[in-house]
Amino acid sequence: MKDLRILSLIGVVVVCYYNSLYCGFVFDDVSAIKDNKDVLGITPWTSLFWNDFWGTPMHKERSHKSYRPLCVLTFRLNHALSGLQPMGYHLVNLALHALVTIMYLRVCRIFLSEVTSFVAALLFAVHPIHTEAVTGVVGRAETLSSVFFLVAFLSYAKCTGRRAKTGWRSLFSTVIFVAIATLCKEQGITVIGVCCVYEVFIAQKMTLPMMLDVLKSLVAGKHFLPVWLKAAVVRCVFLVGSTLLLLFARIKIMGAQLPVFTRFDNPASQAPTPSRQLTYNYLLPINLWLLLFPYDLCCDWTMGTIPLITSLFDARNLATFSFYAVMLKFAHYTLTTPGNRSRAMIMGLAFLILPFVPASNFFFPVGFVVAERILYVPSMGFCILAALGFEFLLSKYSKTMLWSLMAVLLISHSIKTVQRNRDWESEYTIFKSGIAVNRKNAKLYNNVGHALENLGQYAEALQYFVKAASIQPDDIGAHINVGRTYNHLQNSTQAESAFRKALDLMPKAKKGKGSYQTRIAPNHLDVFLNLANLISKNNSRLLEADALYQRALSMRADYTQAYINRGDILLRLNKSQEAKQQYLKALQYENDNPDLYYNLGVVSLDQNQANEALQYFEQALRLNADHKQTLFNSAVLLQETGNAKYRPEAFKRLHKLVKLDPLNEKVYFNLGMLATDEKDYTAAEKWFNKAIQLKDDFRSALFNLALMLSNDAKKPLESVPYLEKLLHYYPTHAKGLILMGDININYLKNIDAAEQNFKKILETEPGNVQANHNLCVVYVERGDLKTAESCLMTTVKLAPKEQYIQDHLAIVRTRLYNGNNRNGKSKKNSVKNNVQNNVNGENQKRNGNR
């Protein structure tokens, strides 16, 4: 029967969450997984233990301070197995929820009857409040932590008992599992409190009167305690001591500094007294209501979703009063009424209240108002209480009716869970569903705008961003979004206006102080980057852009992206050494950023320091072996050395880029250039053609392929289609016209076409020596020696040191004045055979700075 119940629980979980497998990465999943270097395997695995949940080093001020390395490790393993295919991640989450449900059943059996335990587990399995924790991939922090939370509790249950000796092995195991739970998510540490409650009220079966008697004896100076009670105290002290050590380690890791949250994330955290306290307490009945009636669910409850309570006479205070009245009634009943039911209720309250404490704002502010995912563990206590209530009703009323109502409840919850999973299919659907619940939350409108922006629907996105700014006019992020979208729509004037509005909302430096004293949310500093990037499109405003970057750096000295962007501006101002200093300064704060080493490599190339550039490129690749721009530029640099021993490595890097960026025509072009250097003309032709397939008007590929076929592969006629295409797109391409003219004279015997080729060049480059000389050859071919002589004399003036031109002039004059037909024919052929087509190939420009 027990196995059947376990299988039925697994089946229920699969039915409720099967459609979650088809959801994508949404909301926080993007930052925590798709954009997280620790997950993507770019950083060494040891970085997981020094970085936060989002991949930011814990010591940095912009870190979120959420330390969950074991959860991130599971994401990394997911990525190693299935890349960024969401289904694999969702499958693990579904399996974890099923495992938690089974373990929860086992925990309930300790202090509930078999039937009541099963009812509690069923309620837990289907409760819609869990969709954010199960269907949202980042919710794995909740489910994974819950696994070890329950394992720790079960381990502790083994080490204690009524008047029993301490099972030290199980106690030590408990502490280990607590530590693991905490490394999955911070609230895992609260299981120690639950264990202490279990010790007192379940294991030792103590009641309030018994506790008062012990306390009275201690106060009266009677320090004698029973052996069994001493053992219980030792176990509790051991647990509490372990908690303090874990807390100390956690504080040490986060640098004893709380994360920076804006007042929009948690408005009450920055409200004055008593508004702050009244609002915090009101959030308790809000969370309880979500457990009782999980209908209006929303992925984001920040900003204006729940207005602040500013007065004692606010009607919402009645909800707070009612909540505390109910909790006190529960507490009084459980502490004063002996029996198994009251003890089970105590455990229900412990599971409900203690895991919620870290998110309650009572001890430190958190970055949200209400978050459904953090109710995952507290819902265990709620389901215990609900199942106990159901058990009580069964003893009083019709069992048939009550079981029917329970079935209706379970089915309705299951349907709601399945429906809610559909909301998590995409960013657009989840945020649109949020707006249907919370219309006063500007962040939801912003996020719908972001979803549309990612789809390239900028006009539609703009409407949501403007709406967000109208709901929350002092939201810096909303104005940044408006400006960025106007920029996408090529409306620079409106974009700059929006960025200026955001800039006006930024805190000002205090007069007489050179630095900013206020802690600023990192994402708000993006206004400087966005505005500077916009105005730097105008070369006359580069200094203005530079001033914006400097202002951003005065607010946050560790703002790495500002250093990078400022370096780019300085390069455009021809201040390469100053740009280099900016990148080196940024390395002091982020020495594992491959972009910085890449940019230093580009600057070194600018300064003609090829060896130094290569060293920087190598360091960038050590940090990120898949850094595309570094792979490309380093391969080009190795090729340009002309040293054959470097070509295999250049080939290797370009072939890797083919896999990473298969639609980048520049990669195939440079493979063609390398193959040409290796005299593998068949391969070169293949690579050049691949580049042209991707970019039909790829000038360098068209010309170099034609040049290679004509000069190296000795197939001049095969080069004609490529030259014709080149000259169709670029009619004044001088090198292409010279090569085409040479083929017209020597192979196609089309003198008129050759003449047009050379004259076309001279229309835009009258001083082009090769074009002038080859036009002279055309006159020779026609037998117009007088014009040829005049033409060559002009060409000699253009290039007096070119001996071949003077030789050809001498040949023409000999024919003119000596009239020797045999020699004249020979000399004419000599001029013809020296049509100048020794043009060089074209190299593709390297990629610029990041």
C-alpha cells in the first residue's frame, strides 16, 4: 500500500507538471543560466564557490549576494549534458519536486497517521503556489534545498527520541545535510530550528506546563536536570552552534555587506516608521492568502503591486490583526492541549513559520515584496495543518461528502497548476499573465516590453515601456528602456530625451564632495552607457560621451563596462595609450574578463605591438576558449606573420569558429586566405565560395577568389564570373578592373572592354600608375603607337623610378622611328606581355573592440 501511494504521488506530479517540460527559459532563468558564465562552463568549476547565483563575484558590490553554488553546479551539469535546451532543465525540476513530495510523505508519517500524511503529500504535490519553484528553472534552488532540508530533518529524527541517548553519527550527518541545503539556498539553514522544535515537542513530548516547571526549577536555583533532558539540550546546543558557524561563514563569504536593492524592488524597506513595520506585517496575511486561495498568481510582486500602509487606520491592518489572532489561537491550542494532534500542529506551524523567517524582512530587507517561490517549504507546514483539519472534520462529519470535497480541491488545484504552467512558456506569456493580476506594477510592463524587444517588435515594446514610465514616473529603468527602444527605432532625438530624463533621476553628488555617497543600483548606471553610446555616434560629441563615462566611474569605481566603453572612445580620439590605461584599470576589478584582454590586444595592434597583442589574445582565450572575436583576430594575426609554422594553429582557431559561428562569412574568407598561403587552391576556392554564399556582395572574397584563380591556379577564365559580380556591386573597384582588363587583353582578346576597364579607374584615380600604363598597352595593341608614346610619357612622369615603364616607352619609340616590322612585332609582344596585373589581395579588417 505504501509503495502504491508513492507511485500515485509520482503520477500526480507528472500529470500536473508534464506540460512544464515544453516551457522555455523565462524571467530570472535568462540571467541565472543563459547569461551565467559559471553555468556555461566558461569559468573553472571552482568559481562556483566564489561567485553568487548569477555568476558575479561575491565580493563585488553589484553582487546579489545569493550564494547557492550547489544549485549552480546542477545547472552546469545540465548544460554539459544538453546545452541550453530547456527541456532537460525542466525535467530535473520535475524529478526534484517528485522526490521532495515522496520525502515529505515520509516526514509526515513521523507525526501524522498514514492517511493524513498521504492527504498532506497530495496537497503539496498539486498546490499551484509551487509552479514558480518547479516550472521556473531557477526555482530549483527551492526544490534542491528542500531535498536536503528534509534529509537533514529525517537524519535528526534518527539521532533523538523519548529519553534516548544521542546518535552522534546521525547528528553529525544532520549538520552536513544542513550545510548542503544551505549551499543550495540560504533558507535551508532554518531546518535547524525545525529540528529543535521536533526535539522539544515530538521527541521529548514536552508541553508548556512541563517547560514552565523546568524553568521554575532553574530560577529557584535547582540546577538538576534529568539525563534525558541534558542530552536533548546538548543536541539543541550543538545544532544552534552549527547554525552560528554556518551564519558566520555565510557572512564572511558575502563580505559582511548586504546587496543593493532599489526602493522599487521592496518599497517598504525604505519607508519610514511606522509605514515600514505596518507594511511588512501586512505581507504575512498576503502570503497566507496565497496558500489558502492560489488563484491570482504573479511572477513579480514588486513596485506598486502592494501599496504601502501609511496609517494605523488603513483597513488592511485588520487583515494583519486577524492573522496574528489566528496564529496566537493556534499557538495557545498547541502549547496547552496535550495529545498527538496538537504536537503535529506544532510541527505544522514550525514548517510554516521558520523557513519563511529569512524572507520576512524582519531581520534584513530582501529584494522582493512577495515571492511565490519562497513559499515552497512553508507550504509543507500549511499542508500539514490543512490535512490535520481534514482529519478532524472526518471525525465529525460525513466522510463521503468530505472526501468528495477533497477530491474537488485536489482536481481544481491540479487544473490550476497545469494552466499556470502554460503562463511560464515564454517571457511574453508570463509577464502578460502578471499584468492581468497586478496592473500597478511597472516592472511587469517593462518586462513585457523586453520580451517584445527581444523579438524585434520595437514599436509594440515601446508602448509597454511608455506605460511603465507613466505608472512609475521616477523609475530610472523605465526611462532607460524607452530611450533604448527609440534608439532601435532610429529616433535619436527622442532616445536622448528619454535618457536625459533617467539621468535627471540619478542621485546627485553632494556639493564639495568628489564622490557619491549613495549606493546606486548597478542597472541604473546603464543610463550613462546608453546615452554615451548614443551621442558617440556623432564624432563631434566624443568628449561629451567621455565625460558621461567618467561620471559613471565616479559613482562606481568597479564599473567595468564603463572602463571598456571609455577605452573605445579614447581609441576613437586617437588616445590609444590612455585607452590602454582604462582597460588595465578595469582589470584591477575584473581580472577574469576576457573582453578586457581582447581589447588590450586590439590596442596593442593599434600600437604595432603584434607580440604583445598575441599575448593578450592568448590570455583572453585561456579565460574563454570560445571567445569568438579573440579566436578570429588571433587567427588573422597568426596568418599575417607570414610564418608557416603558425598556420596550423590559425586553421584550428578558424575551424573552431566555423562551429561556434557558422554564419560568419569572415571566418570562411580567412580560411580561404590561409589555404591560398598553403597553395591549396582547391580548398581556398571552396572557402571563398562559402563566404560568398553567405554574403553575395562580399568584396574581398570575390576579388581574392578571382585573383587566386587567375594568378595562382592559372585559371583566368574561371575568375571572370567573380570579377563580373564584383564589378556589378563595386563598379570602381580599381584592383578588380585592372585584373579584368588584363584578362580582356590577354585571354578574351577584347581590347575595347579592356580600354573601358582602365578608363573607369582613371575617372576616380587619375594618378593610378598601373591603370595608366595598361591603357598605354591597349593603344599599342591597336597599333596607335603615337598615342601610346604620349600615354607612356605621361605615365613616366607619374612614376619616374619605374624602369618597366621607361623600357616600354623605348620599345614604342623604336617601332615608331625605325619601322622595323620584325622587331616591331617582337617589341609589341613584349609590351603586351607586360600588362601590369600584379595586384595584391585584399585582407578583411579585423573585428573592433568589444
